[in-house]
Amino acid sequence: MGRRVDGMHEHVTSTAFSRRGLHGQLVDALGSRIVGGRILPGETIDGQAVEEEFGVSRTVVREALKVLTAKGLVDARPRLGTYVRARVHWNLLDGDIMAWRGSTENPDHRLLLELGEVRAIVEPGAAGLAASRRTVEQLERIRSALKGMENAPDVDATIDADIDFHLSVLAGAGNELMERFEVMLVPALRARDTVTLRQSHGTEYLVYHREVFEAIERSDAEAAERSMRQLLTTAADDAAKVLRRD
């Protein structure tokens, strides 16, 4: 493959595959390298070199490459072998690809910026629907997530509670497609929160989250949309500032 690392000692992101033994770890390692730009489009992947580097069998390599092929990351051609496909062919909404792009160690800046644009389209509408449709149980879940943010002992707990808050609002919208937005939202939001909250010492974001909750609580759809839009605008501005510094 032209570049070698310390095999299974390399850090890999926590995805659906990382819990499935050598096969999953190999998918994780190769996928994160491709998405992270360490193996570029057009480069070939030498199966034998992968076997030697990671200490796995040909069958494990073959099965891992099948998974990456299904995600649109690689393909194979006669005489050329297995190669990395152009980015235009990648399934960018795949959960593992989203996680690799949102790696908290080296997040994809384009992902964080584009996530802000997509969220600005989806989440205000979801908040408005939640104000009209949420159940008592869903409202309590949103309330619990807000309290989790307010009482979080550290940044990691704040990030977890923030993710739960936004997922709870999506669930409260009563729209299954919106709720599935979590596939895109969770890894990218975790990466963005890690980037911004670790460099922020203010609590303004809590005010905006409480305003969203209170609007949903009193079933004020217009106010819920407006408050969520303000929250997301502020979050996008904070992320852009950090990324410019980086």
C-alpha cells in the first residue's frame, strides 16, 4: 500500500465493525485510512501486504474488502487489482464512513461545516414538529437531556447530553425519517462538540437549549423553530472560528 503503520496497534475509531474481531478491526483501519486521506483515490491496496501488516488471513482481508466495496470506498479491476474509488462514489451517509470522517482525533473540517448547513435545514423544522407532536414521555427525555447538560461534571458528559438532547428533539417530531438523521448527526456532532466545547468556557449554549425546550414544552412551534435556528447559528459560528484557528 506504499505506507505502513503498526498494524493492530494503530488507533481505530469506534464503529459498528470495531466490535467484531480481526475482520472488524481491519475494516475500521482501512476505512479510516481511506476516508482520512492516507490512502488516496486511485491507489491500489496490496492484499498480501495487508495480510502481513495486520497478521490476518487472506480470507479476513477478502471479507474486509467486500465490506469496503459495499460502502463505495474500493473496487477491483482485472490487472489493476483493488483500488480506492473517487470520493464521488463513496456512500457518505453510511454510518461507518460518517464515524471515520468525524473522528475526534482528526475530524473532517468539511464534514463539520456541511453538517451545520444540513442541520440548519432539518432541525428547526424538527423542533417545530416536536412542539406540536411530542408525547409526555418524549418531553421528559428532552428535559432529562437538558438537565444532563446543565449538571454535566465534564466535557465528555456535556457532549453525551447534547447529543441526547438533539436526538430527543428529532424523536419528538414524530417523523421516522427525521429520527434516522441520527446516522449522520451523532458522529459528526460528537466531533464538532469535541472541537468546540473543549475550547469554550462559556455557557451561552445552555441558554439556547433551554429556550428550545421551553418552546417545545409550551407547544409553541414557531418559537421552537426560531430558538433552534438561533442555537444552530451560534454553534456553526463557534465551529467555524475554531476551524479557522486550526
